[in-house]
Amino acid sequence: MRQSVRIWGAGIAAAAVVAGSVGAAVAVASPSPARQKPAATAPAAGSATASMKTVRAWQQFRVRGVAKSVPAGSRVTLQQKVAGRGWTSLPASMNTNSRSMYNMRVMLGMKGHNKLRLVDSRKRAVTPVIDVWVR
């Protein structure tokens, strides 16, 4: 029971994500009952950084970088590593700008070590893993 609450909390953890300058779009995550297939392990060609490495639960921070392996204007989606379930896509996505750059605001609620990455529409890794600690 406690583990299912933790997994459900992981889905809620990335609750509100608002695309940088694209507009105000809020997304709430809920875990899907179906398992996600693991993303193809393509070499990550791009960069990703979090504005803060340690945040409080539900504190806003930014994930920004360049997705060199996708054309400008491509959609990138934020994924979170969930123990026992692999990578789970969060309802946080945005289109890259004309220079293949992205900048999104993120809030996480799952305490502990969170691993994040961005993938393209074909579920191929676009960025290396970003480590964020939530206290």
C-alpha cells in the first residue's frame, strides 16, 4: 500500500509545468496504469541544466538547454526516472525555439533524488540525465 502511494506521489510530483515564453500552460501529472516502454538508448546530443540542484518540495526551478539532435521547433517532453517503472513521461512538454533551445519551469513534489531528462517525440533521449534533490 505504502509503495503504491509513493508511486502515485511520483506522478503528482511533477505537477505544474509552465512552458517558458511560449505561454501559460499548467499540467498535472497522474500515473498511467500501463507501463512505459523504455526509451531507445540513443546518445544524448544536447545539454540540460537545472537552475538549482536542491529544491524544497513544490519549489519552482527551471530546466534549460539545447537539443542538438532534433530540428528547431521540435517537441521535447520531460521524463522522470521512477523506481521499478523506468522512465515515465510527465505532461510537461514544449517546442524548441529556432535555435533548438528550450527553457521550462518545473515543480517536483517527490522527495529525495530525482532523475530527469528530455526526450523527443520518438522517445529518444535528447539530453543527459539531470539530478535534482527535493527536500
